[in-house]
Amino acid sequence: MKVLSNMEKRPRSSVEPAKVGAASFVIEEDILRHNLSVLKYVKEQTGCKMFQALKTWSTWPLFKITREYLDGTEVSSLNEARLGYDEFNHDVHMYAPAYSEAEFPKILNYCSTVIFNSFAQWEKFKPRVDARVSRTGKKIECGLRINPEYAGKDEHGGLWTPCAPGSRLGIRIDEFKAALAKNPRALDGIGGLHFHIFFDKTFEDLRDALGVIEERFGEYFSRMQWINFGGGQKITDDDYDVEGLIQLVNAFQKRHGVTVHMEPGAAIVKNAGVLVANVLDIVERDDVGFKIAILDMSFNAHMPDFLLSPELDMPVAGAEIVRDAAELKKHAHVYRLTGGTCVSGDQLGHYHAFQEPLKPGDKVIMEDAIQYNLVQCTMFNGVQHPAILLWKNGQLEGVREYTYQDYRARMG
Ligand SMILES: Cc1ncc(COP(=O)(O)O)c(C=O)c1O
């Protein structure tokens, strides 16, 4: 068995910021390929299947790279399903909390697997799936999402904790048993079960969660062909126990006679791209212990998760993160990074201490900038959408530039 060696740690960012003009997302091909190689290695050692979660990152011109390593896409809307089908390949696995009558027939055009959030949705749409299969001969797998009521450690107030109390996501064990008691054939036509319970968690978190999941739902697994472990695992981080994951997946598959599916999102683009921004102005206020840097980007428009969850850290090249206001005076050049919209709260919730004072024209390099940011960018305030660039062999390649026409087209 090939063991990932220290030589294969994730490469450091090598983008030369001076080569970047206005604020731009710069995806680094060598780091992207490194992350994908780790995922492919897990696939090779286990025979599991991996689908790219499009909700995390969907820069489709680069699917030609991700397609070399992964099996297909995981999608959660009709638009994502079509993008996966048209631009990646035809192995499109869809889950959504609920499907609409109007969209469902179109979803069946694009998806190879449809996962339902409840027995009610499954019963409602099963006849449509059966009719489509018998009319066209197309193979469409169906699955159910389970909710093992295992939240683990929740650092984000339930925002990204799918099994927190009150969550609408997935079928709980009591509901599962009740549905089968009412209709013993309720699982007829179901090929797999799906769970997605985490965000940014370790192998040990998965191992512990799996113990609980098997205890609650294990008796149904051997009736399935596949079990989908969802996303939320930081598999490509250097300190992730990849060999532990391989052993766990192999043992699980053997125990239950199933194929494991995984839907990595963040692990694909983790640290594989930066946002290079420019300092437009510096504002000094004598009532606070920091200076304010106004950048040619917007946290509201380009990094909304950092406003929703101010506890998230944004690593910046050459700067130390300062969270505690009492610590501010220990640093000579401490800044709050703010965006260029007129929203007063268009800023990060923490501070950055730099070695040298910032001045207009300086570059600020926000690291690990791709996951969940590019997909959520808006043109709020008419603010310029950062370009998407690819950093490859020491050169920049344009992937997408945004113009006034893009802004105008969204507004009417
Ligand atoms: C159903 C499902 N699968 C996969 C993912 C991808 O998760 P991550 O980007 O944390 O790996 C998500 C993220 O929310 C999800 O909801």
C-alpha cells in the first residue's frame, strides 16, 4: 500500500501578487492537483466513489482538471445538476431538501442519482422516476438522506451543523422505523442511504460519528448498494489521517457489502487559491486601537460567510490574526480589513497585524479564498466582481472577467 509521504504535503502558495491587477481570485493549479491526488489516492485504495460538491466551488472551466481525478458531481439544485451534466460528466448525484413538481422532470434529465429528504418526498416522486426509467431505459438510482441526530462539536451555532436539534435535513431513526412499520415495502427502489453531518472535521470526528450512525441505522445498510458519507471532511489537510480513512472505508464496505460514496467540496479547493486585493485607502480613527484598510473588494459581496460567521478566520499572507481587542496594543501595525461598499459592516470580524504599515496600492493576499466564496459572490452595490485567474507554471491565465454587462444583465 502506498503511504502518502512528507514529500507530498500540500504545496505553499506561489502566486506572485505583483502580477495581479485589480482584486482577483487566483486558483493555483498545482495545489488543486495536490488536493485532488489525495482524494484519488483514497479512491484507489478503497474503490469508493467521489463526487465534486458543486455548492462549494463550481468554476466549470476547471472541471477539465477535477474530472481527471473524481467520478462525477454532487448537486443540490436544477442549475447545478445541469452544470454538472453539461460540463463535468453524466454521473450527477442530487440531493435537495425538497423537490418541486415543476422542476422534478428536468432534474431527471440530468441526474443519475436522486436522494430524497423524507419518505413523503420519495413516495410522491417514485412514480415519476419509475415512469421515466421504463420510458427511456435510463438508469436512475434513488436514495434517502438520514439524520443520525449526531451533531458532534458545533463551532458555528448550528449554521453548518446539519443534525443539530430542529434541523429539517434527513430522516431520523424514529421516523425511519415508523415509515417502515406503516409500509414494509417503503425501501423498495431505494439503492442507498446518504448522510452529511459535518463541516471541516477530522478523521477522528468521522470515526466517532460513524459509530453512532451504525448503531442507529446499521441494520438497513446491508439492504443498500451504496452509503454516501457526504462532505465536511478535511481529507486533504496535511494532518488528516488519510490511512485511517482508507482502513475505515474498506472495513465499512466489507462489513455491509456496500460501496462508499463521498462528496468532498472544501477539501478539493482548500488553500488552492487566494484573493489578491489592493489597498485603496487607510482610515485612522483615534477612538479605536487599529487602523482601517479599505480594499477593492467587498466582504458582503465576495465573502458573505465571514459576515454570517464572524468566528471564521481569514488567513492573510504575512499577517497575524488578532481577535482579542485587548491584544491590539501589542502590535504596531494592526488593521481591520474592510470592503469597498457603503455598508458599515462590510468588514472582517477580526484584525490583522502586519510587519510594516499598509499604504494605498499595497496588495493584501487572503489565503484559502476559494471555498464557498466564489459560488456566493454577488454584484451587490454594483461592486466589481473579482476576476477569476489560474496560476499555472508561474504564469497567470484568465478564466473569467466580469464587466458592466454582467452587472446590468442581473438587474433586469
Ligand atoms: C449534502 C452535501 N454534500 C456535500 C457538501 C460539501 O461539504 P464540504 O464542502 O464541507 O466538503 C455539502 C455542504 O454543505 C452538503 O450539504
